[in-house]
Amino acid sequence: MRASAAFVLIALVTACGSTSHPVQRSAPKPGTLEALWKQPGESVALILGSTDFSTGNVRISFLVVNSRGRVIESPKARFWIARAITAAPFRQTVARLESVGVPGVSKDESVKALYVAHLRVPVAGTYYVLARPVGAVRIGGLAQVVVNEHSSTPEVGEKAYPSKTPTLASTTIFPSSSLRSSRRWRWIVCDRKYR
């Protein structure tokens, strides 16, 4: 009796844990951002170069890096934006690779350029962007961007944010005020920098 009960238990556990056909996820709906992202090739996350976006003309800079850490540097990438991953893109443009760094100085940097896309986003909200570099490497990068009504970055000429930047007088890591007023301190700090 015990042997038959153990056999029934093993059969039940085995039957419940296996399936005759593999579980398949449904394919993304054609025409959606997800379908464009899941095209043949590698699907990765974009590395955004900025995060402060506001309505109107939006400049989005980014890198496409494969799963082995290699930066993809095709001259152009197709670029889409949608309200959701499962939605159809409402704008498409071409992102172009732009050099970064100082010519002649930034020679040994691992990232020599990044992609920049320009597009118009009239309404604030959360969006998803997709970039697929044009060329031999088949890869698509996806990222979420938040577009605000107004930028949090001050405009040129606006008053800067107040900050509590420490000074020599306000910090405790520098010598006491009696030493700072002495001739030795003036020699250490003031006179030595002119030699």
C-alpha cells in the first residue's frame, strides 16, 4: 500500500512539474515600440547622456552599448519615441554620432562619440525611446525619458541656485584662526604660491 501511494505521489509531482509543450510568451504587437526593439539582434538599454528634458524641441544624447560592454559607433541610428513600450511610435528621426572631448587632448578616452537625436515633444509626460544603429551590428537600445513642462536647469543669465559652499573661514579642517592670522600661515598659503 505504501509503495503504491509513493508511486502515485511521484507520478503526480512529475506530471505537475513538466509540460508537453514549452511555455511561449506572446509576440509583441506589430508596429509597437516593443516590436521594433525585439527585431533580430541584441536588445539592450540605452545609456542616456542627459536627464533634464522639457516640452518643445528636445535633444536626447545617448550611447548604445552591447552586452559585452562594447560601445556601438555607427554614424547614424534610427530613433523612435512612443508613450508606452506597447504603443506605436508617434515620431521617428535619425540620431547622428557626435564627437565628444577636446580635439588633440581626449585621445585615450573609451567613449569618443555619442548619439544625439533632435525631436519635438509638445506634451509633458513619460515616454519611451528606441535607437537602432544603422550598420552591420544588429542591436536596439531602449530607455525611458521624462519630459517636464519646464526645465530644472537655470537659463543663461538666471540667478544660480544658492549653495552653502564652504570657505576657509567656515570649515574646521583648516588650522585655528590664530595660526591663520600669523606670519607663518601667510607664508604657507600666500607667499609660496608666487614662488
